[in-house]
Amino acid sequence: MKKIQNLSSEVKSIATQVMAIRDDLDITRAQEKEKLQQLRAGLPKEVLKEIKKLFPAEKHRQRGKVSRKHQHKQSP
């Protein structure tokens, strides 16, 4: 992600963690939400503000009702 290059090392680290959580197909959407909330809980306001700029709320994010770990399984 190009936007990350010009940020502080703390913001870069948090952004990397956010991307890892979002990309983890072995957790459910509820687990993802919980992990992201836990990550945000301890952040200073300045860092949280920068992270929100990088990852705006995605209200219409498509994942379906099936858990994420089952999304990539294909029928035989």
C-alpha cells in the first residue's frame, strides 16, 4: 500500500496489523471486528486518526453470511 510509506513507524505497524486481520480467511467477520476493536482500543488519538484515513469505514463490504474460511471452498 503506497500510502503507508510516508507514515510514522507506529502507524505503519498498526496498518500492517489491520491488513493482516482483514486478510485472515481463517476468522469469521465477528472475530475480525473484535480483533480490530481490540487493536484500536489502545491507540493514541493521533495514530487512530491516521489509521482511519487509511482504512475508512467500509459499510458495504461484501462477505456474505458464510464464515470467511468457507468462502474459498469450491464444490467438487
